[in-house]
Amino acid sequence: MAKIKGLFVTVRVGIEEVKEAWDAFDGELIVLEEPDEGQIIEAVKDVDVAMTYGAAGTRAIFEAMDRCQGWVSFGHGFDGADLDAAVENGVILANTASFGTDEVSNQAMLHLLVCSRKFVLHDKLVKSGVWTRDHLAPMGHLPHQTLGIIGTGNIGRAVGRKAKAFGMRVVAYDPYISSWDTKEIGFEPATSINEVCEQADYLTLHTMLNEDTFQMIGDPQFKIMKPTSYLINVSRGKCVDEAALIRALEAGEIAGAGLDTFEQEPTPANNPLLKMDNISVTSHYASYSEVAFTRGLTQLGEEGIRIALGQWPMSLINPAVQATIPQRDPARAWGTF
């Protein structure tokens, strides 16, 4: 069998982790550190698969991929890749979904708890020398309150499981998951986003960003949410109409929000959301821990190996490509290779 050859496009991160997977199969790994698009286009012409930490998969790159069978990107999100161009050119796209499931779901619960206990305001008061029991009501009592989840992939399911440990009722909507599967994991299925919004005391988003989810939460949704409810977003900032969120908060249509992501990142210092005492904010680091990033970079190399050896990846993100390329072997768990 000819030696498999891979390309790793990186910003000086993860070389050893990716190389470890390739060494296990005596594969040849080419590393490009911070290349421009032209350098990537030239490099993909002579490899079996490309893996990337940070580079976007563009139409020009995918059109240059004759020998190269796939493009694997680090992380959960894949809104930077041109999915249509990948399918048109028979390029398999994969990511490293699940590497940070615990971290992101924990971050969602962190924001939920901070919001429910009005932590931002009371932390600010105590640190400014004000010891008071004013501004307590209404205070969250999680048992029997409703967590609404939009998107029940790995992260959404993990958040729901953790919320149920707090005694919460979980209502979920995902147009790609059957109602019986939703019931199987212990959630109550909803038939629409608005149905979730109407019931939720805490609404949390766990979706990809595409034309269907862009600003899927906006004025219509905020107007039907409870005035005591909170929005939690650790997915993509552009899934929420940020201007509408600000209006809803100023009008008292919802009680507050917990945000790890924003429409524009970094968010401007004059963003009104940063001045509100009923908003908890973090800087889009929900997926990070040293353990998670090591795991994700290892997965990056492993998914590359699968594609190079003629298997489907574990985390295929453009299933439409299955109709444009020859059939491949199913993905095999790493320990069974």
C-alpha cells in the first residue's frame, strides 16, 4: 500500500498531537504554519487529506483538491467552510465535534446558574462595598423550572442531562432529531422554536450557524418569552439578533442573558450588553480546557487518517457529498484500526 500523505495547516498549534496519529500509520505529514491561500492551494494538490487549525475551506481550495479527498477542521463550528463548493467538488468535510462537549455544556450551566442567582449584580455590589439583601426577588429556583433547548446534538444533550440533575424540566427542539429520540434521552419534544420559547424559564442554544439559524432568536421570540426568562448562548453569536436582544432587555421582555458569543467578536467595548447588570459574559472560550484541546487535536489527526484510508469520518459535516463520490468504508473507532 502506498504511503498516505496529509497536510496540516496550523498556527503553531497541535503539531505533535496530529503527528502522533499519522506516525501510527507510517503516514507522511506536511505542516504549513500560517500559510496564505495560495500556499494551501498548491499544497493540497499532492496530499490525500488536509487538516486545519484555523484556516477556512474556500471554493478555490476545494476546486484544487484532485488527489485530496477531504478537509478536516478543528472545533465544533464549520460556518467558515464553503459547504456548497465542497459538495460540488466531492470533498469530504469533517470536524472534531464532541472534543469540548463537557466544557461547552459546563459553560452553559455556568451562565444559567449565574443568571438564576443574579450573581453579576450582587458580585458587583459586594465588591463596591454594598452589603444588601435588596434586589433579590425574583430569584431562580431551578427544580421544576423549564430549560428550553434548541439543538440536541452532543452539547445540547449534555446540557439537558446536567439540567435534569438540578431537577429541571427539559423541553427541546431539533428539526433533525425525531420526537421519539428526544423522548428516549428524557426530554419533552417541542414542534417549533416558538413553542420552546413560550415555555422556557431558561432558553439555551446549541446549533450550527447557517442560513436557517442566522438570527433565529429575535424580536418575535423575545415577545413571547416570559419576562422572567433568560437567554443562554454558547453556540454562535449570530444565531441571535443582538439588536433585538438589547431591545428586549431594555423593555423588560426577558430578565437577562448569559453570553459566551456575540455577533461581532471581539465585541465592541461600547456594546450596551456589557453595561447591564443582568448579563453574564465570557469571551468565547466555552470549549477550552487543556484536556479538551489535546483531545480535539488528536481527533483532528485521527479523522484525517480515516479519510486518507478510504473511510468516512466519524464527524461528517456535509452528508450531501455522499451522493457525489464513490462509496467508502464506515468509520472505525480508533482502537479497532
